[in-house]
Amino acid sequence: MLVPALLFVAVNSTMVGGSLAGWGIPMATDIAFALAVLAVIGRRLPVALRAFLLTLAVVDDLGAITVIAIFYSKHFELAWFTLAIICLIGYALAQRRRIRSAWLYVPLALVAWYAMHESGVHATVTGVVLGLLTRVRSDPGEAEPPADRVAHRLHPWSAALCVPIFAFFAAGVDLRSIGLVEALSAPVAVGIVLGLVVGKPIGIVGTSWLVARFTRATLPKSIRWSDIFAVGVLAGIGFTVSLLITELAFLGEPMMVAEAKTAVLAASIISAALAAIALRLRRR
């Protein structure tokens, strides 16, 4: 996460017309799209590699949501935030008491979401906290833990409805006032593309090497360093969360939004193509 952001800052600090407001855009990895690409082009890859990508994407997105909460909140209302915290505490206590009624959890979650939104902190933070507060271990007599049960019920709605609708509205790029080449050559766009396409693999491979070098951690026998590089490239698919940060970072600046969205889409396509090449070379 750090390397893409630093590359973005470096580019926009040195190029004329740059803007540092979008430094958080190249930090995120789109879990759904990255796993979809991996499923299509890497069907025979080790399970450990898929697990590594999933873990990496989750951590990246949690970090990006944290950045949204801290740096991209425009105002702060303590009363609303306190109400959100009270609802979240109530949710946590209900989980500890093993209460299973959706009639309690759904209102608590909805009020927490609305209150967080009104507080000025982005409402996506509520979803992350609710997920962390939901039990992941099943009690004796339970067929599955609450976290799995909720995930199974919400996944069809999320995958088939919510994510496509968000992607449809968020990915729209108005290039009527600016050409494609001009959009991609803007400092903001250059910083995003370099951050996602170059910064992601450098950061992931570099961090993995440092961990393996200075700790007792080792790569599984089924995974090679070329695989880590391929996953690093694949992590350059930003899309949904990156588009969300774009809207927050350049609020009221349609030109910047168009440049940033064009760069996110271009970087995601480039990363997917490069990852496909790297993974196909592995199978030879």
C-alpha cells in the first residue's frame, strides 16, 4: 500500500498541474476482479497462492477503508458518531450473548450505518466494523458460525446486484471535454497508473522478501518468487475501492475525476494483462 501512494506523491509533486489529493487511490486492490482474473487464467495454481492473493486484497481494502475514514472525511459530527458507536457496541454485546435474531441485528446495523454517514465518517467503515464484530467460530450445535451464515446470505445480493450497480455508476467516465490521451497524460493519471502497475508489485515483492529475509517465514514449496510477482501485478487491479476514493478525493472537480477514473480503468486492464502473461509463463 505504501509504495503505490509514494509513487503517486512523487509524480504529482514533480509534474506541473499535479494534485496530492488522490494519493489514496492506488492503494486498494479489487478483491472480486482480482480473484475472477485468477480463476480464469490460473485454474491449476496452488491453493496457497489463491489464499495469499485473498489475504493481500482484504488487507489492502481494509487499509484503504481506514484511509477513507481518516483522510477523506469532510466534516465530523460527534453526536452522530456517538450514536453509531453505541449501536456497534450493542451489536457486539448481542454477539457475545449469542443472540440470533435478525430483528435485532438489522436495525442496529442500519442505524449504525446511517449515523456513521451523518457523522462525516464514510459509511463503509460501518460495514468493516460490523464484519469484525461478527463471530467467526461456531458454538456447539451450530451448523456454521454467524459470519459464514451472513456471508452466504448476502453474497448473492452483493455479487449480483450491489457491486455491479456500484461499478456501473462509479466507472462512468466523461471524456467529452478531454481526450483519452490527454486524460492519461495528466499528472494524476500518471501517478495512479504507476502506483497500481509498478508500485503494487514492487511493494508486495519487496515486503515479502524482507519478511522472508529477516524472519523465520518461508515460502511454501508450491510457491515461487515469480508467483509472488504475478500476484503483485494482479493486485494492481484497483477498480471499485479506487473509484470510491476518486469520488471522495476530487469532489466537485469533474476534470480530475475523469482523469483518475480513466487511469484506474487503464491500470486495471494493464495489470490483468500482465498478470495473465506472468501466470501463463509459470505453467510452461
